[in-house]
Amino acid sequence: MVKEEKKQKPFYFKKSQILLGLAGVILSLTTLMFFKYEKWILEPRITSKLNREKAGSVLSHKNKIKRRYVGSMTFFDIGSGDKVIVGDTIFTEQNSLLEIKLETGSRIVINEYTMLIIDKDKDNFKIYMSTGDITGELAKNDKIIFDVDHENVEIKGDEGAQFTVKSVNWSNKSFSSLSGKVFASFKSKSYDLSKEKLELPKDPFKKENAPDKEDFNPNDLVNSKPEQTAAPLPTALVKMDDIPADIPFPYPPDKHLFLINKDVELILYPKRICTNDCEIKLKVFSMVINSWKFKKGEMPLVKIVLGLKNTSIYELQLQDGNQKLQIHFDVEGFSKGAFERALQEGYSVEVMN
């Protein structure tokens, strides 16, 4: 019998298979990098520039929790096993919670719709809390300082003593004991929370506590001149070191909501480089609040200072030769209701410290 010789496939056939395989690998890697860009590239780039002092570790979490590093615009996911860094801003969404063991041994549980910053005051941890609900358990000889809407309260007590801190839309700000001896110090006075709840005074300057007065009606401005100038907002020069590494473009995007609880610095960055001499205008109800001019080739980037008294709907305009860009963004006081409403209406939301 004569053996049949196997025909060899042409080289070009093998080459096409190799190229097809390489294309598949490249596509798979590209897809993976797309979904892991923030975790693998952006987050390490930001944290490499930070003071990496450890504040604690995440013991457990439920649902999605967001964390923003100092000097960053981006909120990243945080969960069980992650390290918490001094200066981190943490925000919990609906039906979520985060349990953290601080380096001092005390534990805190951050419940839903809470925003806080974990910082340090000498040897003690200081938690800046604008709104939300926290429960905690004290370690031996530990003291935690809480800044709740600009009011400082020191919490200390027996080892294992449990406490709760609540701040709901600025109208209900309270400290109480859940078990054991817990003491609170507020304005040079000491309170035994196992016997009485400490309720902080309401801020008379907050909208819900202010005296009744007629609300401002934007329709009152219908007959005003289109380019009428209003009192300008405070501005500051933007140094390159102040520009976050991950600032998106344009910033803010159209239909964006900033939630604030005190004076904040907002960066406005509508265009990378001016192709002509260009101008930025910031308006409220057709009134020009601020305007800035830039030369061809300059980066049109400015910083404004906003506070609760400036909450409103803003229009950001950029004129660069024949190119015109209009962006609308809102600024509101932080509240659960504002956050939920913005999500329902399709806004992108950013919580500012």
C-alpha cells in the first residue's frame, strides 16, 4: 500500500491564523483595560503622589461605596480589605454601609447616604461629617473628634462603648450612646451620653432655619439686560500643582450637579487650549457673574469659590473664534433629596467637600 502524504497547509494560511489569534488577544486586553482603567492605571497614578498615611482598614461593606483621594476629582470604589488613607472622602449610596477599623483600634460603621472625610488632629482621628449616620465602637483610651457641619465634638469613653452620630439635612445633629459609658465634649462642656443625648444647635443661616422671607423668583430678571453684570464670585489663579491629575474634559460636563455643604473651590475647564483669543463667561439667569480672557495657545482654566449662599443654576460659556460652547450646571446644598432627584433626572452628581 502506498501511504498518502499529508498535504501541508500553505504558509500564508498559518500566518493568517497567527494574526487572527494576535488580534483576539489584543482585543481581549483592550476590553480588559477599558473596564479596569480606573483601578489599574488612574487610581495608582493618583495615589502615588499622596501622603500615604494609613487611617485604617475596611472590615466589611455592603453594596457600592465610593472614595475620593485628596487632590482627585474621581470617586473610586472601596470595599472589604482596602486601606483607608488620611484625607479620604467617603460617600455611601442607598442601602450601603462601610465598616472601618481605625489605626487606633476604634471602629466606625458608615451608614447609607453619608459623606465624610477621615483626617487627623495630632494623634487623634478627626472625622468631618456633613450629613449622614455613623455608629462606632471605642477602643481603649481612644478619642475621636467629629466636625459636624463646622461644630467640633470630642467622643471618648470606656473600651467597647458604642455611640451614634446623626446629621440629617442640618436640622437634626445629634450624638448618643448605644451601650457603655460614652462622653462628649462640646464647647467646653462634658455630656454623659449614657444619660442624655447631645443635640447640636440649629444653624440660623441654613435655609430651613432662616426667618421666613419671599423666595427669589428668576422671572423677576426677564426685563434685565442680557449682559447685565452681577456681583462677581471670588476667584483664584490656578497653579499647575492645583490641577487634579484626573480632571475630565470639558469640566464640568453639561447637566452636572455639585452638592456642597460649605465654601468650595470649583475648577472650570471647558477647553484644552484656545485656538484663538478666547473668553469664558459665567452667568446666572442671563447675568454675567465673572468673565475671563485668554490668549491663543493658553489653557482656559479658572477656579471659582462657591458657598451655600451662591447655590443656583449656572451657565458656562466659552467663545473661541467662531466656536461657542455652553454648559449648564447646578450647585445645591448637600441633601439626600437633592441627590436622589438628580439621579432620577439624569444629572451627573459630584459631592464637594
